[in-house]
Amino acid sequence: MFNFLKRKSSNRKLFVIGLDCAPPELVFDQWRQELPNLNRLISSGSYGKLQSCIPCITVPAWSVMTASVDPGQLGVYGFRNRADTSYHNMTIANSASIQQERVWEILSRAGKQVIVVGVPPMYPPKPVNGIAVGCFLTPATVAKDANGARVSRTFTYPAEMSGLINEWAGGEYLVDVKEFRTENKDFLLKQIYEMTEKRFAVIKRLMTERPWDFFMFVEMGTDRIHHGFWKYHDPTHPKHEPGNPYQDAIRNYYHTLDEQIGQLLSLLDDNTAVMVLSDHGAKKMDGGICVNEWLRREGYLVLKEEPEGTGIIPFEKVEVDWEKTTAWSSGGYYGRIFLNVQGREPSGIIPPERYEAVREELVQKLAALTDPQGRNIGTVSYKPQGIYREVRGVAPDLIVYFGNLYWRAVGSFGQHSIHTFENDTGPDDANHAEYGIYVYHDPRQSQGGRELSGLQLMDVGPTMLDTLGVAVPGDMRGRLIR
């Protein structure tokens, strides 16, 4: 528990709008003039492309941003992480996975009152000097009791806010859409708009009915609509059909989002600075690389028998001959390749002195990957020890951006090819991109729409603290954005 100080006497506030997956190409370029409220912040403030972390994934990116350390220091490399050096023990990241203090925890200790809504990972919510509301990883916010009646689950700190937030949301606060990988696009759109409307309704109540010096929320609708509708919107997407009925679905959602943001801005006074942030961007997905199938064909992964059945066969369902296997992988928006090392894995076969040679061999072979027409797709591999200050937990031995993120990693079997154009976890049109957005607006001092360069995620946390006059801890890695 925090030992909270008494609230300091200061009128300076900071309001932070998080738009998961919002790309600079849409917000700063393509649709800027159509988004009057965001454009006003950009034109009178400062802005720039915000370089995400490696990997550019929602978890850990928001923590990298608000704790100002890299994923290796966090020991979190995605939603799912190896719990140990066994072969199948994976855990889902949650708030307990983040051991470093995040901005609102530092502000809480400094006596600032904070409200934080849905900043991943934020379930279960930790104590703060104010209010914390769970993120999209939260289980459903309502359940049924023994009599079948709907009751609120605890997804907030303090716990008693859970029922009130569900009430403000009209009965059930939605932390995420219930199903975003679906072919029923009308249903998906309805879910996204409903979730966003409920989120903003709750935010308005919190803004006006509870005290705060620092308010931060993350809207997941931007991420969900990109993954669900990118092929309809992007004429360069391989599955794009001109004149399709959902061609303006993403654009129209941004218009709605801008209107909602305008309503929030109207509730702020002239002593409140505003940030608009995204953790990463979005880009078209050209296809998937069946990475475990590739490893098998290259002789690195050996199965005891051919996978049974047709269709998608999860990696966990096949029998691996670990005593003959050198490497295996986990799929996702980026690829994670793990090596089977003597003395580390239970049946490791790579001598420690050969570890680096095997890893480098894989890097070179991955870089040579082509599309079905034989054209190199530009795959980039990263060694954690080369990009992180330290490596905690059980990191992947290689972090792989297939086709520089125009291709995703498919970990399952059953495709009978290295290349696939169907996602093994359901319909998905977009991958993550390396740059998100940063906008800073101070109503007390116009910056004239100055475009900044060289910004990266770890710079944001220190800048938040500095804005509120709180000392930046020495272990924060980022620099202040001036």
C-alpha cells in the first residue's frame, strides 16, 4: 500500500488521452483537417511521431511509456510470456507483471490525486491516490449470482467504484469488444461504438464528479477497428475491394472519436495541459509466415509424427521430439523464437558455446525469407541482449518482425505451406507499426503546431511528471520532451 501524502496545493493538471494503435499517418496527415478537435490540439501545441518499443505490442508498450523502462527491464515481451524454461508454460501478463512504478503511482506518493482508466495492463487494479479502472484484460465487469441476478465484479480501485461505473455505463461497462475477430462486421461495428460510448460516458462522470490532478485513459476502439476493417479502408491491402460497404468505417469512427474528445476538452480549464498518445501504429497485413512449419522444413524443429487432422492445429497439440529440436516459436503480430539450450531447457540440445552461432544462423536465414513470388520481404530479427539494458524473465531468443511487420507470425500447423493469407486466430486485417502519436497542448502557452522529431515511448513518463512539477526518478530512462 502507498503511504499517500496530503494533497498538494497546485492548480496544474494533466489530462491524457490514449488511443491504442492510432497511427500518425491517419491523425497527422490523411484525416487531420477532418478532426477539428485533435487538429486544434496539434495546431496550437506540439506533435510528432512516437517511436514504439520492440516489440510494438500493447502489452508491454503502455508500461514502457509510463514506467520509462524497456521491455527487457519489465521482463514482459507481449501478452503471453514464458513462465519458466519449460516448453509449454506460458502466462498472461497482468498488472502484477509490472514491478516498476508507473507515472500514477509516483504521482500518488507525491500527493497528487489521480484517475486512471484502462491503461494496459491494469487488472487487477493496484491502489492509487484516487481511482483506477481495469483495462481490456479485465474479465467481464458483471456476473450472475446464485439467483441469476446481475452483479458487478470488482474491476476498480477502490472496489466500491465498480458498481457505480457499471451504473454510469448503463448496466455494464465494457472494457473491450466481446469479439473482434469476426466476419460479422455489422456486429463488430456495433460493439466498438457501444464500448466507446460507454467509456466516454464514464470518463465524463469521473472528470466532473471526482477530484484529480492527473487523468489518463486508453480507448481500445481504435485498435479493434483497425484490426477488423483495415482491408476495407486501405487500397494497398491485398484483400481490398474498391467500393466495399465498409470503406469509410475507420474514417467515420475517427470522426465520432474526435467529437467525443471535443466534449471532454470542453470540460477542462486553462490550467490543464493535454496529451494525446498512442502506443504504436497500424499497417496493412500482407499475410502470415508459418514460422514453426518453416523451422520444421529447415530442420530446426522435429515432430514425432505428422500433425493429425486438417485445418488449424495449435502448436500445443503436436508431439515435438525435444531431444532432436533446436528451435520453436510462438506466433502473434511478431514472432518469438526460442532455442533449446543445454542446461536451460529440460531436453536442451544446443551446447552453450554454440548458442550465439545458432542464433546468428537463424537471423541470416530469416532475413532471406521471400513471398510466394520469391521476392524478399525484409524480415528483421532482434536479439534481446542487443536492444535492452537488461533482460529479465524468460525472453525470446529472437524477436522477429516478419516482412518488417507487413507479415505476422503464425505458430500453428495445418497450413501445409510457409505462407498463409488466413489468420489462425480469426479474421485480422492489420498488423502493428513502429510509430504511434504524441500531441502536447498547453492552453497557457501556444507552441504553434511545432512538429517534433526523435520522440520515443520512454520519453513520455518523465514528461508527464515534469508537467506536474514532480521530480523524475533517476531510474527512468527517457528524456524530457521540451
